[in-house]
Amino acid sequence: MIAAALPRDVARTARLLRVDPRAWAVRDVAIDALPAQFRPGDLVVVNDAATLPASFAVQVPDAAFEVRLAGPIAGGSAWAAVLFGTGDWRTRTEDRPAPPLVHAGTTLEFGEGLKAQVVRVSDLSPRLVRLEFDLGEDALWAKLYRLGRPVQYSHLARGLALWDAQTAFGGRPWSVETPSAARPLDWQALSALRARGVALASVTHAAGLSATGEPALDHALPLPERTEVPQATVEAVARTHARGGRVVAIGTSTARALEANALAHGRLVAACGVASLRIGPGYERRIVDGILTGMHEAGTSHAALLAAFAPRALLSLAWSHAEDEGYLGEEFGDVMLILGY
Amino acid sequence: MNWRDKGVVITGGSNGLGRALAGELARRGARLVLVARGRERLEGAAAEIRARGGEAHTLEADVGDKDAIYPLAGAAQALLGRVDAVIHGASALGASPLRPLADTDCEQLERALAVNLVGPFRLTKALLGPMALAGEGLVVHLTSDASVEGYPTWGAYGVSKAGFDHLARVWAAEMAPFGVRFLSVDPGDMDTDLHAEAVPDADLSELQQPDEVARRFALLLDRAETIESGARVRLGELVPALEAAR
């Protein structure tokens, strides 16, 4: 599938593929008819994490390379991070040279006096580390925003501005990549949903890196991600299911937040924690009835998650249809709604 | 509105009315992010609040700078967890000293619009989402009688504040279904740096003190939900009525 190479007004220009597992049907729908796909009494749950500019040019004595923060671990100063060798997003991640080896105790210089210490190197890969920054929260957030660039990949034709990487309703900057399935939901669409009697709720989920270029790491994605479900969302989900409505997750990160919470606690509860659940074929959903998602190619962790929402044969049919029809992939691409009629 | 543990972003929070209002809300238990341009005065304002047991964070930013807005919104939400109210207190005269429109440079008008209108628009937009999804929130525009009266020499400022008032009305109409409320508040003339810059030879005895205005401003904000969203209120008229009704 061709990747969308430039930021665009997805809410007005994208195409929407409706996949109905119950009717075994795949149908093209105009994007402005997205709200009409829902019924009064349904619940739309979004991930309200804003996207931090999480790519940094970093130095150790004798070497310069790139650090991509992968997600907050707790509080503000501890982060998981992945190291990339020289170069930037213009080079395909799998073609990047290896970064220098770092060890627990190595100090990374982020510039303007900002430093982080490597406190742990993962067994999974020497490129996956835990960092501890040396600044208090107020100053740290200001510095991260000043020095960071949005994480992006080589399919894009230009560098992203920070606003290109945001959704309409970003709050705490926990994500390092945009929860991009939310792009069709601008305020016009949200207002239309509300007017239709569709309820809205949110989770905050630290959407992590979608690729590193290293097979062992990519195979392990998504890494454990910080996640929070508020009480209002617990109540909204209960009300929705009690009245026979459907809970629709906007994006894989929202689905993961809800399902991981319910699995960890036996039911959905208001809680902040870490989601390590991997959703794939055969996974029995407890909370989420449908999902709005980008176009994800078979073999990726996102695509594996979708197999919990529709049979693989139907997803393959949807994928071939989308390719034949010229749908666009990646974060500024088209979207797919998997939801039974 | 009960301010205990509420997250509040105040621009222009290091000085004048913004600073005094921050003190009032902190005293009510609000958790604050103060935004202003000068690092030293900003730290001073926050230290004052912390010394009285309040929570105040500082973010140094120019709200007239487009590139500053998402960093500001992201950092504020990281620090507060949730933002429940935004108080747009930062203001720029545009032309200083004041001058007739015909003598005003385009860039001076643009600066007034950037700080008093476009910047607050951007910041509200960047902070709005979680408030709207939660179904409640309050956005306050600090305005001036120059937004309704065509005072000579106040053109750049007055035009930007008139737009600011109307911005609150349209926001209010569009955000009503999501429970986010908007208010424009005209506090009247005060003895502040902005006023001294505009009217260097003013009779200070005729000006209100920011601390006293902030006290009444906070009383108004305590009852913000009783005022129609989008309304432009004059503090001097409304607060006596609220106090009488108590």
C-alpha cells in the first residue's frame, strides 16, 4: 500500500473502509459519514495522550547518534528509549548503522545542559535502555519540548512540526508517536457524534514506537506502555453495555488500554498502570466491540491486534480491496472501521 | 467552581492582575501553572505561592509565539495532570507609547493581535480536548473597556480585545454541548505595569489595586457557572450584585 507522504486534513480528505465481521462485508464510506456509522447509545473511546517530540540528537564522548524516547516509565524523569545510529528519519530505520554501545552509568548529552544517565540496558537489545534525566519536572518538560523533534519515518516527504503530530484532544504528553487513528475525529465529527447520541470517553495511553529497524525489538513491539483509565470511562463503558450499545476504541492504543486494564483487574476499573498485554488472533475481547484504525499491513503488531476484531480472511479481503482502490497507508493515511452492523 | 485540586493555567501570571489572581486561586487550593516571559519574575511569583503552601509551576513562554503553544500546553498538562481552567491574562498594548491608528505600524497591530487574540486562540485549542471530553472546563478572557469603546490611541489593543471578546462568544456556542464554559471579564483600570505603559501620567489614586481586584475576580470565578457562557462581564458591576445576592 502506498504511504501518505505528507500531513493532510485526514478528517476531511481521508477515505473510510467499513469492515463488518458480522455481515462479512467490506464497504467504502465517505469520511464525513463516519459519525453515521454509529448508533445512539454507542460509546466512542479515544486516547487523549498528546505526542511528545521524542527524537533527540544526542552525544556521548566520541559519538553522535539519535535517541527516541519510547515511553514514560513513571513520573517525569524516567523514560524507556531506543538508540539509533547516525542519520535521521530520512533513512529507513532498518538501514541505519548501529548506535555506539552504552552501559548502565553512561551519560548522554542532549544539549543545552540536559543530561540523562543510562540506568539499565535491556536484555532484549543493547539499543533499548532506561534513562533517568537529571532535571526537575518543570525544567525537564520545557527542555524536552525545546530539544525534541517528532518521531517520524522515511515514508514522509518532509519534517513534521509539533502540531502535525497532535490529535484534536491531546492532554498529557505520554505518546511518542501520534495515536493516528484519531485523526478523522475533528471537532465537527465529535460534535456530530454527540448530537447523534453517541457518548464520548477517554483513556490516556502512552502510544510507543511503531518500528526500530531491529528484528528482535520490532518483534517485541508494542513494549509495555503506561496507561490510565479514569472513573468516568469505567462508568461510561458500564452504561453502554447495560443499554446494548457498542464500545468502539479509536486506535489500537485505546483498545490495548481498555483490554489490558480489564484483564489485569478482572473487570474495568479506574487505574493507572502498565499495559503489557499483546492482543492478537484468538484474543477474547472483554470490553471493546469495534475499532477505528489506520491501514496496517499483515505482519505488524497493529495488524495482529486487528485479528481480534475480525477473521484474518476478512482482513485480507479488506486489505486487497483497499490496495486495489488506492487507499493510503501510514499515519496520515486512510482509516478502517471494524464494527458489526 | 470549587478550586480545590483544580489544575489552572494562568498566562501573564507573573505580574499585575494575573499574579494576584494566581495567589487567590492558590489560596483556594488550585494547582497552578504560571506562564510569562521573564524567568526571574515568574520564579518570584511561584515562590510566593509555594511559600504559602500552594502548588505553582512555571513555564517561560511568549503566548504570541506560535511555536511556543504546543510545548506550553503539553508541559502544563504533564505538570498538572489535568487542566480544569485556563485564564488568559497576558496582554500586549501593541504600540507603546499608545498612538493613533494612523501612526501605528502594521507590526504593532500584528503584535497586539498575536498576544491578545491569536495566541489565546491557539492555547485554548491546544488545552481544550481533555476538558471537553470530561464535560467540564472554564476558559477566562481578561478584557478591557477598550474592547467596546473606540478610545483614541488604544486602537491596536482595543481591536484585539474586541476580537477576544467575540472569540469567547463563538467558543461558548460551539463548546456548549461539551460543557466547556467561557467568560470575558473586564476588571476596570488598575495600577499595573501595562497601565503605566499606556498612561504614564495617570493619577494612581484613581486606579484600583490588582490585589483588591483579584479578590473580587476570584469571587466571580467561584460562581462562574451562574453566568451565561460567552458573556462579557464588568467586574465592577457584577461582583457587588453577586455579593448582595449572597
